[in-house]
Amino acid sequence: MNDINILIDKIKGEVNKAEPQMHSHEVGEVVSVSDGIARISGLSDCKASEILMFEDGTQGLALNLEEDFIGAIILGDYKGILEGHKVNKTGKILSIRVGEGIIGRTVDALANEIDGQGEIKTSKEVLIEKIAPGVMTREPVNQPLQTGIKSIDAMIPVGRGQRELIIGDRQTGKTAIAIDTIINQKGQDVICIYVAIGQKQSRIARTVAKLKETGAMEYTTVVSASASEPPAMLYLAPYTGVAIAEYFMDQGKDVLIVYDDLSKHAVAYREISLLLRRPPGREAYPGDVFYLHSRLLERACRRNKAHGGGSITALPIIETQAGDVSGYIPTNVISITDGQIFLETSLFYKGVRPAINPGLSVSRVGGSAQIKSMKKNAGTLKLSMAQYRELESFAQFDSDLDPETKKAIERGKRVTELLKQPQYSPMNVASQVIAIFAVNNGYMDDVAIEEITKFEKELVEYVATTNKALLDEINKDWNDDIKAKLDKSIQDFKLTRE
């Protein structure tokens, strides 16, 4: 019996010695390669999202870890990779280099400079995929992030640390809202990141030129993954953007990130998944397409003071087909975000721009993300706009209306006109409060519809010129004294117009 035990121990010892050699396959071989996807054999101890190095110097990213093969996406041109080529493990999970020098630059999906302004000075390497901050490290969203757009700041406010979806059909002004919001952050101590996914290079170039023209590029980083790039780059770009954002949030700074748009991101991921032979689900999307966006958007939050006090505010954009918000990807992202700004095609063609539908738009943060003066004055605006829309359609069938209904319709027309705003002209919050106060209190009831925009501009300029201190008071508080001063200023202004 002892001899048998000695023999068993000896065999175990030999097996243990042999085990490291059995699992030390550091070099693999390309079995097949096509459409930016390589199947590799031999790397049995490879990790998920590990960077692989191909024989020709091209990098790959391990996504599928199967029993006999690894499915990897190729980060770059795959034409030089052939069957039989050797593949080396690097032991390194996909990461990017970040630093203060990345502000004001345009980078690709792996944070490499593409604007021709020389090397980016970086100080830290960060993983592009990271677990979102836990609940105990977060704080409620109660500080406003002003977009400069009247209809949003008044009716669908966005707070620092919030995730507010911008949704609507093609060519309805979704990107315009995001760019205006970035422009409005000038002087607000907010770092902005704009992630362009699957857009034409010419369009991205125009956006960058506009940001430079308005001085917004001084605090903005553009992550570009254009339509001409492989799906792998479109898939990675948003994660690179949020990794840059987290670097600044960890320093206690407030960051705004725009994903333009996540519909194209989902399509790129579907393409990769189908090429990797993952089982297709609804509309051929893979089963984890919800997780694709939830793990991205969950990283937007507001940290409490004990954990640095920084924040990431996310504005994801989703494109709908014929206004269908019940589509697969739109409903997924709606359920992840804290509200949505819905842009309606019919309003856009009527000339109501931004074409925001206040009935379908919502902010789950609400008045918590507004300054006191805006909260007090804009509280009834959304309700009165919804009533006006209902009365407007009702009035088409009956010309004999009672005076109250006529008054509500006339007021609604003026509010609609007031909330129109040209692109690239964000408005400071005190000026918005003045305009909303004036229309709510009947000061515009005797102004012709076509004169509303001119009246608003002249009124704001008049108050800013004659009583600049009042603007500061509106920014800080709202009380009967401030209200009386504003009443007096508007009455004086109306006298100058007579």
C-alpha cells in the first residue's frame, strides 16, 4: 500500500512540474482572417480585451475566447495579415494614454493625435473599459449644467452628473443641441469631450472648425471615428471618450461628454459580433447589446466630496426611424438614461427650432438641476405648452372660441416663438429668466408674433445695460424684491418702445 502511495505522489509531482509547460502557449497562429476579424489558435491563456501583436506589427484585440480559437478584432489595416502568421500575447489589457495635453486636440479611437499639431503630452495610462463608480461614491444630481437653449434649461433641465438622451429622426438638429451646449460651457469650468461615431470626415472637420471659431476648442477634446474607419474603431471610440472624461473627473473636475451617435455604435458592434459568429438576437443584434451601452453610460455620475467631487454629464444621441421611439436601440438607451430630449420632424419643418416636443421630452432630475429664479418662472411653462398644443389642434375645428381659450392660444403662440433659437447662439440663464418672466406675466401679449424675437433681444440688452446688478441677483436668488425690480425694468423698457 505504501508503495502505491509513493507512486501516486511521484506521478502528482511530475504532473505539477509539467503543468506550466502545458499552459505556456505565448505564440499563436492565424487560422483565418477576413473583414477585420482574425481567428487565432494556440493562445490558451489569453485574457478578454488583451492586446495581441501580429507578425506584421499590427495590433489586435481579443474579444471571443472560445475552446479552440480566439476571435480578435484587428486595430488597423488587416491586409498584411495572412493565414499562418504568428501572433504574440502582450499580457496588456487595452488602455490609452491621457493627460492635460489632450484638451484642445482631435484624436482617434485609441487617443492618438490626428490633427497634425504634434505629439500629445500625456502623464497617465488608463484602461478604456472600467467598472462604473459604486453607489456609495455618488452624490445626488443638484447642480445645473446650462445648455444655453431656452426650451431645455426651462422645461427639460440637465444637471451635472446626469445622462440625458437626445433622440429624433435624421436631420432634426440633434448634433446642433449638443454643439450649442459645448459652446455654452465657455467660462463655466467644464471640460467637454465630443465623440463622433460613424460620421463623414468632412462633417467632423466642420464641427471642429465651428468649435475653434467660437473658442470652445480651448476646453474640448474631439474623439473621431469616421465612417471610413473599420467597425472596431467605431466600437472603441465611446469607451476612449469616457476614459478621458474619467481622468479629469478623478481630479475633481466637471466633464461633459457627447456621444454622436450611439445608433451607429450599436450597428458597428452588431457587425463585429456577426463576423465573430456570435449568435444573433433581435434585429440581428447580439444578446449583450444592452450591456454595450449600459456599461458606457453608467460611468457618467456625480462623485461625492469624499471621492473627489467631480462629475461626468453624458449626452448620448440616438437616431430614430420615422419617429419610432419604440425601436430596439432607442428603448434600450431610454431605459439607461435619466430622461430624453425628443426632437420632432414635423416641428422642425414648421420652423420651430430647436424642434423639441415638450410632451415626449422629460428630465428625471427636474427642478433640482435649475437655479431658483428659473425654477420659479419656468415651472408652469411645460404645462402651458402642452395645453397650447392641445388647444391649437382643437381650435382648427371651431372658430367660435371663448375669450379664455383665445387668450391661452395667443399666449402659447408667443411662448412658442420665444423658445425658438438660432443655432450657435446659446443664451445665459439670467437672460432666459428675463424673457420667460416677461412672457409669463403678459408683457408680450400686445407684441406681434413676428416682433417677439426682436422684443426679447432688445429687452435683454436694455436690462443688461441699465441694471447689470439685477442679472447677478437673478443668478443667485429669486424673491419679491428681485421680482419687483424686474417688473419695473420691463415696464420702463416698454415705455421706451412707445
